[in-house]
Amino acid sequence: MATSPIKQVFLLRRIKSASLSMSGSNRSFIPEVFLYSRKRTSEIEVMDVARQVFVLLSVLVVCWGLERCEASRKFSFEVHHMFSDTVKQTLGFGDLVPEKGSLDYFKLLAHRDRLIRGRGLASNNEEPPVTFMRGNRTITIDLLGSLHYANVSVGTPATWFLVALDTGSDLFWLPCNCGSSCIRDLEDIGLPQSLPLNLYSPNASSTSSSIRCSDKRCFGSGGCSSPTSICPYQIPYSSTTVTTGTLLQDVLHLVTEDEGLEPVKANITLGCGQNQTGLYRRSVAVNGLLGLGMKDYSVPSVLAKANITANSFSMCFGNIVDFIG
């Protein structure tokens, strides 16, 4: 089995990490924009003041609006964010709130989001959030295109794959039973150093099972010859970039993002990508693609339906340095 590509790339010091986390953020690898220092008590004070100001303004606006309503039979008022320039200037605490767009400004907003869970990143059942078994680091490699990549582990025994992360598609597929057309090393597409890749084999995974055409998860049933046939799929990215194969089920290995790092095995719908064309074959997704879209068979949707995560996920990136070798 090939050595983890993320480890190799980081040893080469050619790629800088960012962060991805399913329904949460990792304290160990989270980019600086989401690190909140408890020493910055002024930020907490600002939030307390902002809450009080918000309540006061709400009362004043309602009272003022009711007077206007009685006089003109119309009710209207302006709404401003608590950290907006208008509110800061009106209330005179502009020096306490970080400049809009600054690192401290986003730290404060991120901390506020975590406190009130306004973005729905916390689990519905109050269980710890989860991330990939090998960590939530993501990388970008200029030779592969503009997408970000993560090291995910699938099957039994667990095997890692360097998959592209794509919010514009839904299916999670891996190169599988594709013969000589599969890319087995990034060196084959122009990477200066050898970086061996794994290929998925249903026969090598004891937890792999085919999805039949009679299964409701078979979204490509139009290509079925009979209800007992293995469900085919075809996902076009463009007129020349397509992945074609069959659907199956296998285990995606995750861990909880807490001190325990408890293993979580999630049964997911997986595409056995037998034929890739265009960019899928030459660059963008040479070792698979993890679709993060809204369809029922996407990994986030499957995890939410299994009550492993909330029906949402976070995907956070810091400053990315592409491969320059």
C-alpha cells in the first residue's frame, strides 16, 4: 500500500494546509482565522455590549415605528448588523470592534457563530462532530487544477485515497476496476516526485457490497437491464469529462473531533469509477472525487440521515500555497 500522499507532500514542504471538517472544526489543524484567544477579553466585552445595544435599539425602533405608524399608517425601519459602521458610529464604540474584513473581525464572528450555533454546524443529537480518520487537512496542487483535496479512508481494511472535494457534484466515486487507464502515481501526470496512489477494489474490501437496480439508491436505474442487475451510473462534469461505473456500498472511516477520537464507521454510497474521461482522467480527480452536494446519495446527506452529523458541514480554508515544484 502506498504511503499517505498528504504526508509526502507536507514533507516536501510544497503545499500549505487548510482545514475541512464534517459538522465542526478541528482545534489541532484549524486555520488561524478560526483560532480564538480567550485572552482577548475585549472581544467578549464587545459582544456583551453589542447584545445590550441590540435589545435597546430594538425597543427604541419599535417605539419610534409605532409612532410613525399611528401618524402615517405605515411602518418601516432600517436594520443594521451589530458590528456595522452605522451602529459603531452611532453608539461610539468603533474603537472596540475590529476593523471590518480584518483577521480579528473574522475571529470575532467565528466565535459568535460557535456560541449561538447560528450556522447549524453543531450536531443535531449533541454528539461530537466528526472528521476524516486521517485528519482534516486539505491541500491544493496546481498540477491537478483548482480543487482542494483530502485524504479519506474507505473499506475494510481501511485504504486511503487522495480525493477531490467538490460542492458542485454529489456522488463519492473512486477509481476502480479501470485497468491501465487508472493513474497509479502522480508522477504519471507530471509531478516532479513519485507519489503512489491507491486504487479501490471491491473484492479487496470485506465491507463492500453492490447496489442493485431494485434498490432505491440506484439513481441511474434508466440504464438497468433488470432489477437484479448492478446499478450503473454516469456523471458528466462537462461534455468531455465524465465518470462511468457502478454503485456499491462501503464504509467511510471517520473519527470524532474530541479528545477521545472515537472511530466512526459510516456506510456510504460509493461509485466504482471504471471509466473516467477528460479532466477526471488527466488532472482534476485522478484518485477519486467526494461530492458534497445536496442529493440524497452525497456523503453529507447520508451522514445526516444516519444521525451521525447534522444536515450541514463546515469546510474551512486558510492561505493556500500551490505546488511549485
